[in-house]
Amino acid sequence: MAPSAISVEPTTSIETPKSCKGKAVESEQVERTLAAVEQHISNLAKDVHATTNTNLGPDYTIVEKPIGTRRPIRVACMGAGYSGLMMAIVFAEKMKDKNAELVVYERNEDLGGTWLENRYPGCKCDIPAHNYAFSFAPNPDWPNYYATAEQIHEYMHNVADKYECNRFIKYKHSVKSAIWNESKGKWAIQVQNGEGATIDDEVDVFINAGGVLNNWKWPNIEGLHDFKGKLVHSARWDQEYDFADKRVAVIGIGSSGIQIVPKLATVVKEMDCYVRTQTWISPAPGINEPTANDPEMDADYNFSEKSLEIFKDPSVLRDYRAAIMDRRIENFQRAIADSDLQKKAQEIFRKSMKGRLGDSEKGRRAAELLLPSFPVGCRRQTPGPGFLEAITQDNVEMRWDDVQSVTEKGIVTRAGEVKDYDVIVCATGFDTSFKPSFPVIGRNGTNLAEKWTSDLPKAYFGFLVPDMPNYFAFIGPNSPISNGSLVLGVQATAVYVYKWLEKLQTESIKSFEVRHDVNEEYNQHMQKYLERTVWTRGCRSWYKRGTIDGPVVAIYGGTSFHFMEAIKNPRWEDFVIDRLDEAKYNRFAYLGNGFSGRETKGGSVGATQTLDLDEYWNLFVLPEIHN
């Protein structure tokens, strides 16, 4: 219960007593009011695990250590995609000699996450390549405005090599369970290695960096696995299979389907695309008008040799990356439903799509069926180079019907049409429920998957969950995945994690978790804000767990810069904090013996004497001043 929710009857409604009976009524009213206040205080104390210390007394003794002493901690991170790589960089650069140990468990034989696993033809990121790099590790050599999976994977390897991240990563190690041990204040992690052996690990902090696009799934279609031809999923592509002269069915035109179709269309005998929803195809590189400072690109958005040469100048590249970022943040305004920018976007997208589909009967029919009635951005949009042109080819057909079942030879539609195929491609994506694919059992036996099955997936700023102490989940519910720059959100989250690790180490803290009431209020705000956006409008989207009008559980309510600003300074008051035994009788035990680490080590404290306020200010906000 929030403090503002204290339920009491207003005393202003009580008439001034004129008799003993009236005084008795007033007294009874006061007693009820006091009882309500006392009950509220009791509930609040329970919610914060009775953090008010009633054990003050002579047993308290000074802890003989300087302020800022870091206790040893072990941190486990699951996943070596962008988020896991960022945590490895933080430990490599900012946690050196900080008494902290990191292990990254990666189930695959290599880093990369989704960019290692997804290798279907045409697989690209739908975010501009220069904004899909870490802000501190630009890549002047991106050959295309949109990078391929292979190019992103190569970039991630280069970054990992630069910061020597592989020392933290254990490949072919799959996390099977994570269970919180309340008495120890640690997570018991069970891991299976490449040889099938089980490894037990015990860590102070567990970070789930698997993201949301890491658990691919077959569509729930009757008889799917009875098919005797070639069955392929976009997330587990068979790169050795020859599609030449094959009869192919593609189920789904989300981001992966839109990228697969134009590539296969050039080699297959015939291809049917089974579609059940409309979609916007964006005119890359976006809806913005080109400017004189834009680099030269060809029709496939490959940068010219001249542009690549210009990008070798770090200042030019920085300015270009900043310009792209500014455009993307400005474009967030079109996510506001019925805004002028949203209306303009629909006009531009509609004109572009009709132009690319052409004036043929097939093109006009495709435009009639494909162009959405819902706003731009309601479903995740993709540039889709070549898709609209491909579906007007003679060997490609759009079939606006649901797949009812699959036989040994082909597909049966809901309308009763039967057709045989050599190959069925399922471009049906991932399990986007946010539920972990392995048991995560937190405080009081809370199973996170069950919690997010019975209720909406809710997290504090997308990465913290009540009943899950010392637990972070990158790119969890309502994260900034479509708000300007996902990578900036990952970076900001990693810095936030660093700040909590520092506090955990230096302030005699055993565990922390976000409060229940705080999480509910935060998510109420998110859903209220999202009501004004296009994501809540009438379209079927994984942003809404595959529903048409359900609550938005995937996207943050604000720009990526808004997200960064919101989590820049952690709100410690939003947390339940349990302390180590040394602070059992006094939360200020971490103050120690009255000296700083710098003084204890014989270091100079004279550096605090500065020339001006700015120099002093910058010095004081740095975390190393006392150590």
C-alpha cells in the first residue's frame, strides 16, 4: 500500500459534539483513524521487510575497515549477446582490482546471441548500423546502412577482442536453473557444459542477459511435424540446403519473413506467402527527407567508396552517427497516435509502398490487401528491401488465409484449400512472453515464469523484479526496444548494474529487490503513458503478446534518452535492502574505522585542492576519490 493510499474517514464530516454521546462518537472516530494509520504503518513495514532496526544496543561494534572497502562478490551473467558483452566490458574496464568476479555462461559455441543464431538469407538489423554499435566503439567500416547478421557478428567479435572479453565467457555452458538461497543471500546456479556434465555455481548476483529474442518456437499448427518435405525455421536456418527450383511455402511476414522472401524469390520455382495481417514496409532509410550531409548510397543502401573513405575521419563519423540518432529520437514523436508526424508518416509510407508495388493488377491487389488501416509503428516495421517487388513476381503469390493444418505433403488452409510443397519455411519468430526458459526461483519460492503467466510481465524499468533479489534482466518487459537506440538502453542498464554492484560491495548490503508497491506504481505509469501511443492501437503484435488490443508489455514509455535520464541516478528508496551480519545492529557499519581507503593505503588526499569549482566538482563525483 502506498502512503497516499491510507484509507481513513475524513474528520471534517464529524459534527462538533455537544454532548457526552457526541464526544464518545468523536473518540471512536479518532480511534478508528489511529487504527487505520497503525495498520498502514504495519503493512508498509512488512513490504520493506521491517527495515526499521529495533536491535540498537551495546552489542554494536565498529567494523575495523576503511570506508569504501569492497567485499568480494561473484556475478554470473547468462548470455553473450550485446548485453552480456557490455557487462564483460564493464568488468574489464571498470571493475579491475575491485574484488569482483564475473562469469558469462553462453550456451552456444560463440558469442553473438541472436546474430549468431539467425542466419537466414537476407537477415539484417532494421536499425541503422551506425546506431547499432556501442556508442564508445564506432565502426567506420559498416558497408551498408543496415548491417547483416554476419557483419554484426564480426563487429561484436572485434569489440570483444579489443576489451579482452573472452576471459569472462564460458562457451557451451547452458544455465538450467537459478534458485535464490535466502539464508546465504546468494543464487544457486545450475549449469550444463558441452559434455553434458552439471556444474553448480553460487553467486551473489545473477544477470539474465538472454534478451527477448532468444527462444525460438515452432508455430502451433496441427500436423506441422508430419510434413515429409523440408521444414525450416528462420532462427535455425539450414545454410546447406539448396532451394533452387523448389515449391516453397513461407508462413509469416514479420521482420524475418519480409527479409527471406526476396532472397528466395530469385531461386525457387514457386513460392506462396501465407499472411494473416497487414504490415507497413518503411521507405529506408526512414521517412526523413535526405540532406546534403547524408552519405552516398546505392539502391540497396550500400555506402559508396567515397562515403566509406569519409567515415575514416572520427569527427565526421561521430557527427553522422549523432545526426542519425537525432533523427530517430525525433521520429519517436510519430509514435504518438494521431500526431501530425504520424499522419505524415502514413502518407509517405502509403505512397512509397504503392509505388514499389507498381500498377499491375497483381501489384494493385497486393496494395489493397497489404496496406494497413492501423498506424505506422503499431507493428514493428522493417525496411524490407526487395520484398514489395518480390511479391509481384510471377513465381510468388500472397495467400490471405490462415494455415489450418499441415499434411505429409503440404498445407491445408482454413478455407479448405490444399496445396503440396517441397519446403515449408516458418518465419514465425520467438517466444516473446519474457518468461525465462529455465526455472528462476526467487524469494519465498516465487517462480518467475509462473508469476508472469498468471499476471502480466512487469518489471521496474524493464530489468528489476520484486521477489527476485540481486537479479537483473536485460531487455525485459517494457524496455526501450523501439524508442531510438536499443544499444544505448543496454549501455545505460549496464552502468546502472555497476552502481548497484558498487553499493552492494561497499555498504554492508546482503541483498536488494525492488518493492512491490513501487513496481505496481511504475507499471501503472507505463501503461497510462502507452495509451497515447500507436502501439496500443488495433493491430496484432508481439509487443502485446500476440493480441490485437492487449496491454503493451514490450516497449518503454519514452525515448531511449528519456530512459537513460530516468535510470541515471538509482532511486535507492525504491528498494528492500537486507544487510550483512556486520550491519545487523546498525546500517551505518560500513562507515568503518573513520578512514578512507586512500588514506589507509598511504595515498595523497591533496588532490582535492583544485584550481576552480568545475575541477573540484568533476573530481568529487568520480567514484575513485576516496579509494
